[in-house]
Amino acid sequence: MKKIYISELSKYVGQEISIPGWVYHKRSSGKIHFVILRDGTGLLQCVYFKGNVTPEVFELTDKLGQESSVIVTGLVKQEPRAPGGYELDAKDITLLGNSEDYPITPKDHGIEFLMDKRHLWLRSAKQVAILRIRHRIVKAIRDFFDNKGFTLADSPILTPAACEGTSTLFETDYFDLGKAYLTQSGQLYAEASALALGKVYTFGPTFRAEKSKTRRHLTEFWMVEPEVAFADLNDNMDLAEEFLEYVVQTVLAERAEELKVLERDVTKLQNVKRPLPRISYDEAVEILKKNGVEFEYGNDLGGGDETIISNQFDRPVMVHRYPAEVKAFYMKRDPENEKFALAVDVLAPEGYGEIIGGSQREDNYDLLLGRIHEHNLPQEAFEWYLDLRRYGTVPHAGFGLGLERTVGWICGLDHVRETIPFARMIYRNTP
């Protein structure tokens, strides 16, 4: 038997088919049973009239538990009032796997209960919509860079040293070679790939052992990190804004139904178009002062600071040229003012904070070596990285975009824990 999906029903109007799925919902009206079937691609209303089916089939449809797996057979009909616009004039049903006392029902549950049952919560309409949007964001990311001539060059997950300091690393024993660490970023290796291929991106899981419980943090998350040879900070910002516009507008065009399920106010996303506003760190500090924030100049921006700044704009805002002291060792200093790093953060509106962080990289061997020593990093672990400056160094730049924060922003979610199938946080590593 050819397998048919709910999303394909438009091709089978007027035909009798059999289709597998799970019981999403059911209701009865006397001599009629309505069984709402889901199969991962959509919802289908299956109508069982008592006089049109055997007594055994009618009784079975009455006893089905939520999430029972079944195969239903019937005639496909157009029905604008039904979920998806089609319904099945059902004739038969086969029970594959019963489901009794399904723990997640339409009633309200606390978030901890839902996270404990995450393997089942994923089946709900909202979670399905989020994961479909996540998938489209991932595809848009790959399409954007592939179409611009970038080469995917993934970086290792196990690394011998820290990329941005040692306090937030997960470490493990690595055979006879000592300690290894789960990567915080694929950037350093992406730099090496860029000096071979010109334009590259790495896209994979990254890990931060930060003891943070905010709604923006996971311990395991995904990042895409493009890196471009012969590029400076302005080139980097141009790429970032073009990239963001493409991703958001693609999701708006191709995941409108899922955004409706989430009741997302898409007018706020429609504004994500070039050019994005660009302000310096100094200008950002002035915004904070005008809004009554007691901010110590020279500090990095906190989550609350980012929210206040981004609330001044109707689209993401780029904040560039941060104090070098609060940024990573590999960021190039501004030649016009050595106190500043040629760094940029892109802050999403509506309180979602930093979704992109990037910089022009330090391409001078002596200066980079000095920064490694200033940050008390082991030089031997970075000899390969210093080689990139010994042998044909060039100006280069790149950034990293956190996938889960981006999904949370586009979907309008309160917490990043719903943006990934199985979230890992400091207080949760199950299911």
C-alpha cells in the first residue's frame, strides 16, 4: 500500500484511502464520532456515522484514547470547516497501539511537568509549530550561505583549549593526552578554514557551562558561524544584516500557518529589513543614561541593558566598538582608538537580547600573542592559531548566531527551552 500523508490529501479528493496516524482529539455527537488524526504533517477530521460502519468499528472509535496509533480508511472529501480543509468519510479503523491515560491532555500543566514529559509534549500543536519553524530557519541559514558561495567547513566539538576563557567549559579526560573540552565556539577553526577557502561557515552544537538560569541560556545550543577572509568590521555588519533579513523574511513567507498557531504578532518581524540601525557602544550608553539606568562605563551590556536599548528601535540594532577589556582576546582593536574592539553585537527587539556576536579578528601576530598572554591562555595550545598569522595573514571577520535565541525571537517565546527538541540547562539533562 502506498503511504499517504495528510499534507497530500488534495491529490486524493473523491478517492478511498487508508492513512496512518495518532488520535489527536475526538468528540461524539450521538450517532456520529469525530476522530481528529495527526500524522506529523497535519490534522485530519475522520467522521464515523453509526449507520455507515460496523458496530465494532463504531464502538472502537468511541473507546480510543488520546495518542492511540491507528490506520483509518475512508473517502477523502473537501470540507473548508475541517482542520486542513479536508475530512475523511470513514469506513474502517485498525488499532495499532493503544494509549490509555495519556499524561498530557488539553488541561493546563506546570512547566516542570511538561519538561519532564518533553518526549510527549513535543506532540502538541504549539511544539510542532515551533520545531517546523526551527527547521525552516536552519534551511534558510544553509541556503543563504550556500547561495553566496560559502563552503560548509565544520569545526571540531572536542577541543584542546578554550576559545573564550576557561570558566565556562565542560571538560573530559581524553585518553593519554590530558584534558579536552566541549567547544564553546567553532570560530577559531573557522578562521583556519576561511584562510583556505575564502568564505566558510560552521554550523553545529556548542556548549557553555555558565551557571545561568535566565530565559536566554542553554548549556547546549547550536550556532552558525560564518568567517570571511579579506573582510573588515563593516563588511561583517553588512553580511549580518543581509543574513538576518533573509532568514526572517523567509520564515514569514513559508511558515505563516505555524506563526498563526503560535499567535505571533508578525508585524514586528516584517520590519526586519535592511538597513538595520547601527550605534556605537558610546551611543548605547547614552541611551541607557537617558532612560535612567545607572550604568558603569566600560562594563559589558547586561540583558536588561540590551532590552532597554533594543526597545528604542523597531528592528534589530547593531551595537559596535565595545571596550576591548570586556571582549575576547582574538578581537582586533580599533586603530582609531585602541580602547575599543572592532566588535559588533546584534540585539533583537522585544527583549530577546543578543542574537549575533561578531568581530574583525586580530590579524597581527605580535598583537595576538600579547593578547593570549594577557588572558593567561597557554601559548602552546594556540600555536596552530598563531600559524594563521605567521603564514599569509589577512584581515578577516566573522560572527556567530545563536539558533535557539533566534528561534525564540521569531516564534515570540518566553524561554529558549521550547526552541530545541530536548533542552539542556544547568538544572536539567533529562529526558
